[in-house]
Amino acid sequence: MSEPVPFPSMETERLLLREIVDSDAEDLFSIRGDIALMRWFGSEPLNDLAAAQGLVKKLAGGRNLENPSTGWAIQTKDSPKLLGTCGLFSWNRNWRKCMVGYELAAQAQGRGLMSEALSAVLSWGFNHMELNRVEAQIHPNNLSSIKLARALKFVEEGRLREIGFWGGQYHDMLQFSLLRREWQTSE
């Protein structure tokens, strides 16, 4: 049996992107349990701390799936507090593509932190996973996320009608993609 691959922690100018661990559950619950923050996320808000603890275990186990995922905790270098997460998931190795997902605590928004985190994660995905395409599905009313995706050079491809169901209703999502060649010219 092969040795487990160490988690790919990364540092940016202001951030530490690290593995999500059990001690992050409370901070994760404060984000994923916030109804306002989760309204565009694509899933129901977490109900309690136990759900957040289960989510930590699920995120940690994502690297062992047939179509693996890697999720990073986002923190500033000067504080261990989890401010959000971002990750690459649903990796299709044959097609060299995956999805990107992310969320950030309300108090951390508007400071360019997610752009900084995703820039590192996207570079890692294109270089280490040998991706050619990264996809993002964003709710049409999530204007800040759409702005972020466009700033990172994602291209809007169209609307996926009623693809999601949460909060008791169906939701359209906008499909975005970023290709390796587009990322290389933006770096």
C-alpha cells in the first residue's frame, strides 16, 4: 500500500491555504449555517455543529474518492481562524477537468481574499492536476461571485435551467469555465 500523499498546503501574500481539520468545525458552521451566506451556495444551511463536524470529515475524505476533490481552509497568516473554504472537486482525470467551489465568511468579504486564494488553487490545479478546464456554476443573483469569476478570466457559457434545488425551490445556475490556455495568458 502506498504512502498517503501530504496535503498540498499553500501560502499567498496574505493567506495560508491548508487542510480543513476538526478544529475548524465551529468556524465552518458559522459560515455554512448562515442562511444569508448560503442562499446562493447550492445546498441547505447546516443545522448544527454536528453537521459541520460531519462536513469536515467528508471534505477530508474527498481526496480518496474515485473522482477526488481537494478542499482548502482559508485563513490569514496572522490568525488560525477559518475564514472560508475553496476547492477543486468532481475531477474527471480522463477529460482533465473539474469544478471549483468556494465560500467566505461575511466579515472577510470585500478584501480580495477569495481572489487571492482561488488564484493559488487554480494555478495548483492546472500545474499539479494537469487540468485543461475548470468549471464553476454560479447563481445568477450572486453578483459578487460572478464578478470574481470574470476577474479570474472565467467565461460564461450559458444558463443551466432549474439545475439546483435548495431552500424549497428550483434554481438556475450560470455555467462558467476557465481553460488552461486562458489561465496561462492571465498569469
